[in-house]
Amino acid sequence: MTELDRPILVFDSGIGGLTVLRELRVLMPERNFIYVADDAGFPYGGWGEPELKARLLDLFKNIIAEYKPEISVIACNTAFTLAGADLRAAFPDHTFVGTVPAIKPAAERTRSGLVSVLATPGTVKRAYTRDLIQSFASQCDVRLVGSEHLARMAEAYIRGETLDPEAVTAEISHCFQEKEGRKTDIVVLACTHYPFMANLFRKLAPWPVDWLDPAEAIARQARRLVPVLHHLHPDTHHDRAVFTSGKLDFSTRRLLQGFGLAV
């Protein structure tokens, strides 16, 4: 397989990583992509850490062997904050680009000093997340908000289902705090599913905030690590999607086709 034939692999627990794929395509129009969704294991929030880590290592052993990607972009905060170091140790000759909560840029942008991180429970409890806060946002008041249900809601919303506004509000309401005349002004979207719901979040928020989407930063990092090809791949419009369950409903197939992905 030549360099030209090696795809960029984008991995997520579900369809949320499509937000990252969208940005990657903007910066790498000459590249082919393969999107792998571990929907058989979704949602990751309910997994024990040892079991999920073992699953991810086993999945990537097979993924790398079968698809031989140029690099792997892990478009999932929960997966990368848990297993990123282990994946790099297990596959030292392969390049991984990870997704971590965008706490550093949030700390740089906030005016009020009140920042919230909206994430899955797994990402919230991870030491990796708390280390990011200690390293880059110790001067800020950072609230970690772990949502049990929002990833599933996002999957339904992306597929065109209507959500109960009150149910969504219940998941995001703890992101908003007021202290001594100051208000939360940035909410970090620390799950790649959530940016699909950003417009809905804006409508339901009690006041305007900056909803920080990490997808563009992830894509920029990947672009720095991937050589630029000065001609388009002949199969540019035939990127593929692989779902670990092997079972796709009609709405998911239609969504993937809209993203130009062959199943």
C-alpha cells in the first residue's frame, strides 16, 4: 500500500466524531478517510475503566492491521483520556491524534473566570481532565458537569429525532453559575457528540456563552502530522464508514450518505 492509498482513520464511540471528520476534510481535501464507530460498545460512560481500556486496545489491534491508516484520530474524549497513553505504548510505530477537553483555550478566552466543562461522566472523573485544569486553568473556577444522557440524546438528535427541551435543559443547567456578579461565559463541549446540538443549547441557555468545540483544533493538529499530497486521491469521494455492530438503521445510513460515507 502506497502513502497515497493510506487513509486517515477517525474513531468514535458513535456518530459524534463526524464533527471532527467534517473539519478534517476541510484541511485535508486530498486525503481519503475511514470512519470507525464502536456503536456495539456505545455509550462508553457505562463501562468500567479496565474493561473499556482492554476493548479499545483490542479494537485498534484489528483496525490498524486491517486498514493500515496513515494516522488515527480518536474523536472521543472518553476513549482518549482513558486509553491514549496505552494505545501509544502498544503501537509505538503508529501516530494517534487525541481529543481532550479544550480547557486550555477556555482558560485563555474567559473574561469572567467561570468555565464549565460539559462531558460524559467518564471524562469528568478522569484524572487526565483534572490534570488539564491544574496545568492550564488553575486561576479559573472550572465546573465539571457530567451528563448521563446527553450523548444518547445527541445521537437521536443527529438522526433527526425531536428532543424534549426540558430534558435537554436538565442536562446542561448545571453549566451555568453566578458568583459575585460574574457569570459562566464559556462551556467546553468535551464530547464530540455535543457540537451537533450547539444551536439547541444556545436556545435553551439562560444567557449567552461561548460553546467551545474542539473539532477544528483536532483537525489542525492532524494536518500538522500528515504530509500534504499535491494531487487528489482518485477515490476521494468514496470514504467509508465501519460500525462495529454491523447493524445500521435507515436514519443512520441516510446520515452517513449525507456525509459522503459509503457503509
